Amino acid sequence: MWSYGSDVYGDKTLDVVGFDVEATDGSIGSVDETSHTVGDSYLVVDTGPWIFGKKVVLPAGTVTRIDPQERKVHLARTKQEIKDSPKFDEDATYNDDAHRDEVGAYYNRFNGTI
């Protein structure tokens, strides 16, 4: 869940901050932050006005494709699944173990539908 597929993000030097993010059913915002730590890779996506400025943490395993020419990151999740994800708290350590476990458990329940 917390690693990119080898065919998704082969060029680790590519910076996807600022790329648009596409759910299976449309745009959800843009990449605000990334982590490429082995086994703990994720995106922080700023959803802008779509969810009233909410940011969400998406495990790297939700990414199906990165298109550097279009500057887009494609996900295997719907807008509603992302909207219903665990709350992002900028004031807390959102990438701490407890939050990572909560986010991982949330997205792992969709594993059969990726």
C-alpha cells in the first residue's frame, strides 16, 4: 500500500509536486507534498474547493499512473472514496505511525477493487 508499483513511478527523480490528480471519476486537486521513502511513500493532495480546501494523504499504492507530459497523477480510487478518507490534520504529525495505520487500513479495504 505504501509503495509505488514498479511500472508506475520508475523515475524517482521526477518531482510530481504541482501535478494534477485524477480519481477514476474526475479531477480532485493537485499534489502538495510527496514522500518517496521505501515502504512509506505517499502523496498529500490539496483538493482546493472540491472538499472545501481539505488535504488528503494518499498511499503510493493508490497511484496507477503518472503522466509527466500531462503533469497528471492517476489514482485507482473514486472521488467519494477519497472524500471519505481519514481526516488530514496539518497541525498533527499526519505521517506518524498511528495516522499511517489508519489511512492504510482505510485504503486496504479497497484492495480487491484496484
